[in-house]
Amino acid sequence: MSKKPQPSLADELKTYVAPFRYDGVGEFHLKSHKTNEKGGLDKEGATRIIEANRKRLNDFQEKLYAQDRWSLLLIFQGMDAAGKDSAIKSVFEGVNPQGCEVNSFKQPSTKELDHDFLWRSMIALPERGRIGIFNRSYYEECLVVRVHQEILDRQKLPPQLVTKNIWKERFEDISAMERYLARNGTVILKFFLNVSKEEQRERFLERLEEPAKNWKFSMADIGERALWAKYQAAYQDMIRHTASQAAPWIVVPADHKWFARVVIGSTIASALDGLDLHFPKVDKADRSEFAKVREALLAEEGGAKK
């Protein structure tokens, strides 16, 4: 009696990846994506998947580093309190920090404003064999800068270049850059943590009520919350125009942090599984040298015992 074939890792994780991935094919409407999706899981079941994905990521990261061919760029975007920081910390728990680097992009410095809007992100891109994590990214230039026109006014662009087409042009520039990176061996995954306004409210209240979380709260967060509708429109336009096969957006239901971590970890594990990562093979000449070194070391051990 023949054994039933085991499902591949990609098939196993498909349930937690495919429904949330948008690669630019077909229409995109942010409102059609639920923020409170659970994928048929409870918290206990989610915890098992999260732990399994951590082990997978640790294994994949070692092979990625050793093979030294691909790099992985992970971009995290979302409204305040969407859970970006905690998701990054949870998903990559146990992964060798030497193979990962997290960059957070805050208000640009004077030096950064003297360059094009992509410059500060480009100098932070991951090397081959590494995982680069952007906590916010160059996409802020199509989000917060779009919502706050006064920021664009401070970016030192020649006035004649600031036209009604500037956002369309930035989408085009970003897509061209991501296509270029993909053609040079960088796998790009972009996560939008899609949190509801009500859940954001609850998390803000938690930050205010728990002394250990007070530091996370800023009055500026409330000002941004008042612009919720404008941000949602900006996110929809951005995702619609910058999603591609080479750099898809994953619209992560983020009201339940544990399910968000299932989706994020499963997406990364599935993508790395598709790269055929393996440890480099040692050629015969090196193996012959290794054998001689081994013999010498064993002989040294024998001599020491005497």
C-alpha cells in the first residue's frame, strides 16, 4: 500500500499566505480586507504555528547566510499601534542576529534631505546572505508625506517638479527600484499591518493605563488618528500601484497580534522555502585536506592523552 504524499511546506502554509497576498493582479480595495481575521485558528493553534515557523526561519537563515546568493528585504508598514515592533520581535525570536538587521526610518535628517527620497533606504539594503528588516520605509514618502503636504514642502525639491503627478511618479520610481533589486537577487516582501480604528483605540488606552507602556504613547499619535480616513486612502492607492509579482504586499489582519504573526512568519518561511537554499558543497580537494587535518587533530589528541 503506497504512502500518501506529504504536503510541501508551501502547501502547508498556503492557507495563511495566499488570502492576504496582493501582487498587483486584479483590483484592490482595502475595505474588503478584514482586520479581525483568525484563519480558523485559536490562540493555542496559532502558537504552535508561530513556534514551528521560528524553527524554519532559523534553519533557512543559516542556509541563506552560508549560500551567500540571495538577500531578503522585509518591509513593515502600518498605522500607529498596528504591532510592527512586537511582530518583528516575535517572528524572529531565536534567529541569529548576525544574519539580520533592523532599520527604523524616522523623520529625515538634514543630510538625508539633501539626497533623493530613496537614498537613506538604499544605503541600508541587506547584503547577500542577509535579512534586512525595514520598520517603516521609503513608503512613508507616499504616506505621511502625502497626508502632510507641509513635509513635502520642506524636502528641497525644485518647485517645478512638485506637480499633481508626484505620487504617481514616486510609485513608478519605487516599483522600478524594487524590480531592479529583484533582478539582482533580493527577495522583497512588504507587510501592511491592517489594524482597525477601534483596535488602535484599545491599544492607545492600554499604553496610557500601563506605566510600562507610557513611553510608547505620543500626543502626535492622536493627531494622526484624526487623519485616519486620509491615511487609509493613501495606503489603498500605494498598495494598488506598487504591488507586483517581484514585490507583493501582504495585507495582514492585525487586530489579533497572534494571527498577524502566523501570517507574517508563514509568508517569510514560504518565500525562503522556494529559493532552494542549501549549505555549499565542499569539493573533493578540500575534503581530502580536511581528512588530513582530522588525522592530525586525532593524533594530537592521542599524544595529549599519553
